[in-house]
Amino acid sequence: MLDTVRAAAIPVPSQTGAVEENLALIEEAAREAARAGAQLALFPELSLTGFLPNHPGGDHAAWLREALAAARALAQPVPGPATEALVRLAAATGVLLAAGLLEDAGPVLHNTQVLAGPDGLLGVWRKLHIPLFEMPFYNGGAGLAVAATPLGRIGVNICFDALLPESARLLAVQGVDLVLFPFAADPPPGTLEAWADWALPALRARCAENGVFGLAANYTGTVRCAGVHQTFPGGAAALDPRGKVLGGPAAGLLVVSFERAGLAAARAEPEYLFRFRRPELYGPLARLG
């Protein structure tokens, strides 16, 4: 990675199905991040297309049919108009932009995060592990890759993926420097502090056990669809390769500097955990039963 990477985590109040309005919010925030010297900006899970609220009351079957139809209507192809707009914005601001969308992959949908640069998409990641309330809407992805960018090697774990250690490890074995963690999470009682208490222990572990930087942005605001609403508290945080919090948790824009020297120092520690891996012992982890 570069000697210093300035990165921003930006909760934005994206609305369900309002792609043009969401792009306008992202543009305003990206320009603010650029003025703060950011070279990379992370936006939350599903920030381009908006999150589908998924805690219905009443007639569950009727809600599910309406919500599934809404999901199909708002899903976007990748690449497609929404990601092309993100690329144009990256070119206009000089900032690499990571944002999420409900992806139309033909027969199925995916919860996808893209990384846009001025010349096109640098990376595409599909959420691997789908929590129960989200299973009606999209399928899990098949794997993760690391994007070699001008800033360094970048990967993504989307929300629930961060809670399972294998997700970040798939990126670490490919030499990732920085893992982006976009969230749409509202743990009770729905406050910024509750999100931090829920998310930061997992993020600290993922960064420390792999020796990587981490940057997280959580959804903010209230979304409505198919007669259901859901409210998110926002949240932004940055972590170093020892798992220490560099910045946040913040409710809004967070800009931090990641230093390559810090990455090298963490990986030179006697207890740099990744160095002690013994893959030859782990075969049973991949076998059922």
C-alpha cells in the first residue's frame, strides 16, 4: 500500500428504491471527503439502491410477496447505470468510492458492494453469509477476491460476513492490506453505542487475527418499503492491524490516515497471529459433520 492512505467512512441516509437521490447523497458526501483529503470513501451496505426493511408484522405472506416484487424492481445490474454513475463520480472527485447495491444477477439477486475508480470498477464483492431475515431477498456469493488498487490491496466483508472469521481470512490469504466493512445493522436498542458494542469486538478480532487495517460504515436513517420500516443508527469506525480503534465510533463522516509503517510494524510483532497459521491442520473445518 501507499505510505499513507487517507480514507473516509460515511453513513448516508439512503432511501429504498431511490437510486438517483441516493447517488446525489453519495456525491455530496464524496466531495466533502475529497475536501478533507480522502483518497477512498466507504459507504454503507446497499447505499446505492437502499435497504429493504425486513421485520414485518401482520400478514407475513402478503408482505413477502410485495417486498420480493419491490426487490426485483429496484435491483441493478453490475456493471450498469448505477455503477457507471459511481465511476463518473470517482473520476470527478479523484476518490475511490465503495458503495452497495441490490444486484440483479439474472435468476437471483445479490447484496453487492462495488469499488469504483475513475476508469471503471476495481472490485465487486457479494455478501457471503445471509442472515435469516434477509434470506428471502438475495443469495450468498461464491467467493471473495482482493482488488489491487493504486492505494493498496483492498477487500470487502459485508455486514454479517464480519462476524464469521473465515470471511476476512479469505482476503488475508490473498495479501489484503485494508478490509472495508459496510454495514446495515440496528442492534437493540438501536443506538450508535449499541452498534459499536455489537460490531467493534468482531472488527477488532478480524483486524488483529489477520494483521490488516479495517474501515467500517453503518447505515443511517429510516427506510420504508411494503408497509414496513426500519431505523439504523449510523456509525463509522477505523481499526489498525493490531485491532486497536484508530477512529470512531462516529455518527457521521470519519476521515483517518492508514500508515503503511503501521502495517509493517504489526506484522513484525512476535504475536502476529496470521504467521502462526497451520492450514494442513484445518481440513476438518471444510467437511460437514
